[in-house]
Amino acid sequence: MKESKYNLMSPLAIDTLHISFFIDNQRFSLDNGQYTLELVVTDNANPEKKSIHAEKITIALNRDNKVYNSNIQILESFSKSNTQSLLTKNGYDLIPYNINYFPKTQNALNFI
């Protein structure tokens, strides 16, 4: 069983009209098998208020004979990595583009 529990601290929001965006990125290497993905979101100011989502997933890849890839990931930016972090993949730091709006002033789309 693989498990990860951590407390993601969002930026403090004094006014709901001025909430800043933030990102979190987690990667897991999983062997073939059946797993239950459970996401529990709790407000630290009100621990009794929880939102829970659970979903069964199956990993069944024949890694010896095929090449697999995931969906594209839209990026805000990327750069060669000097140190390994949660945002590092294949030697590059990948900063996700975390909104679904592309203004007219944006003249490039980075993705992997």
C-alpha cells in the first residue's frame, strides 16, 4: 500500500475577491494493480468540515512491450533542473499553467 499524507498550506486569503492562485504537484510511481485513490480536503480552520472523494483505479500496463504517455500538461514555464523537486520531471522543472484562460496577450503555449 502506498500512501501520502501532507498538509498543503494555501496562501492566506484576507479577502475572497483577491485570492491568489497556487499549485501543488504530486507524482507516484505505481506497480500494476488495483488501488483506491482517496482525496480528503479539510479546512484547517474548521477540521470537522471535510470533502472526501474516493475512486478505484486499475494500473495495467505491459511496460516491456509498449510505450505509454499521459495527456499533455500545459505549462507556465519550464527550465533545466539543478536539483530534484516535486516539479521536476526528466531533468526539467515544469511549472504548470494553473488556470484555464489564455489571454490575447499570450503568444506562446508551452506543453509537454
